[in-house]
Amino acid sequence: MTAATPAAPTRAIPPDGTPAAPAERKPKRKLTPYWLLLPGIAWLVVFFAVPMVYQASTSLQTGSLEEGFKVTWHLSTYWDALVEYKWHFVRSFSYAGVATVLCLAVGYPLAYTIAFKANKRWRNVILILVIAPFFTSFLIRTLAWKTILSDGGPVVGALNALHVLDLTNLVGLTDGDRVLATPLAVVCGLTYNFLPFMILPLYTSLERIDPRLHEAAGDLYARPFTTFRKVTFPISLPGVVAGTLLTFIPASGDYINAQLLGSPSEQMVGNGIQKQFLNVLDYPTAAALSFILMALILGMVTVYMRKAGTEELV
């Protein structure tokens, strides 16, 4: 006698006669994106978060290099550093702000020309020329400007012939018949060194604009300036915001240009931090200056992005 074969399970058929759909399996949780993020997160933790915590601890210490430093929660170091280096902060943000405006004034027309006017065959060549200075050391480029702006150089001679130095003397950008070791030299160095950081985001934003929008504006009898004001510039605003941030933030903390192209009266806060770390060996004050600079830049960037109305695009 053979055992009865168990009947195969039957699928219930709805009253309308259509077979029921098979039950959907829940997709397994994929961990691949998180594994891909792990190297970047580890890099930020090791080279950003850990140094930040160490610097915060250093800023709250007291002592000396011979006796050692101990955490005493000495918060007055921040106030003392801010009072002592207040004019360094003023110069840093002033020079960086002027350099950012100059980079925008020079970079926007150049980026516009590359995006809309340049032949496609020459577009990549021009972009390579824009980033070509990055193939040379930042220090060497700044030293080259020291030679260009020297007292006996052609720049000073041309400015004297055009009586430009007379005007810059009135506003305090230059001193006498020289450009080197003046605020103008520092601003020129900052503008030159950080100009590519302005051009590239502007070009990326402008290059994405559909040319048919310009044609549509022309069909509606809009003049070229009106088309730029109503169409081109508003669409490129995220590139403007990104370029100004990429220029202003590193320029505010720069110290090479002020060290090589300026004088002691043109020192920026980066020079003060360098002095406290390497010369005076006052590590708590140097760390406090670094945190104050970071906090001020973060506050200004937040206000700027809210005013620009592009915080969701940047």
C-alpha cells in the first residue's frame, strides 16, 4: 500500500476569476552605499574632526612649552586674542572681500566668453590656460608677483605714467611711488592666486544654460543687457555664490601674499596664527585665533547664502 501523495497547494482565486498576484518580497537592505562612504567619512574623522577636537583642547590650555600645557578651561584666551588681533581680522576680511569682488569682475566676463562666444575647438584650450597657474607652486607664483610689482619694474613705471598711483595714494592703497609692501600688492596677489576658483564655477553654471533661452528672449524683443539681467545672471547665480565662497574663504585665511607682498602693517590673521604657532610658541592663542576665524567665516557665509537665496542649490 503506497502512501498518499500530498496535494499541491492551490492558489485562491478571487470571485472575479483573475488569479491573485504573488506576494512581493521585501528588498534586502543594501549596505553598498554606506561602504562606499566609509573611506570619505574616515578621512574627515582622521584629518578634520580629530584635529578640530585637539585644537579646541589646545585653545583652553595654559602653560608654556618648557613647563607643558594643561587644560584649565581658560576661556579668556579667546577674548585676549580677538582684542590683540582685531585689526588683523579687519584686514583679512577687507582684503579678501576686495579680491573676491575683483575676481568676480574679471572672471564673469571671461567665463561668459568661454561658455557662449568661444569656439568649441578653443574652449578646452582656454580652460587649460585658466588652470595652468595651478601647475606651479603657490609660493613661486607669489614670488613672481613680488618681482612684477618691484619698485623698478614696468608696472610701477606704467602706473606712474598714468598717474594711477596718485589716486591710490589718496585712498591708502599705495605709499608714495611704490606698489610693493602696500595693500594694493596684497590684493593683487590674492586676486591672481584665487581667480581660477571663481572662473571654473562660473563657467560650469553658464555652460549649462540652454542657448534657446537667449533666442526666446530675443524673439520677445529683449535687448542683450536685458537678456543678461533677466535670464543669464539669475540662472548663473549658484555659480556666482559658489565662486565667491571658494574665493573668499581661502583668501581670508591666507598669509603668504601678506608675508611676501605686504609689510608688517598689512599682516592678516593668518600671519598672526603663523607667528603664534612658530615664533612665539603660544599654542593656545594660535588655536583660539583659528577658531575665531573659522567661526566668523562660518557666520558670514551663512548670512551671505541666506541673503543670496541659494542655500538649497549650493
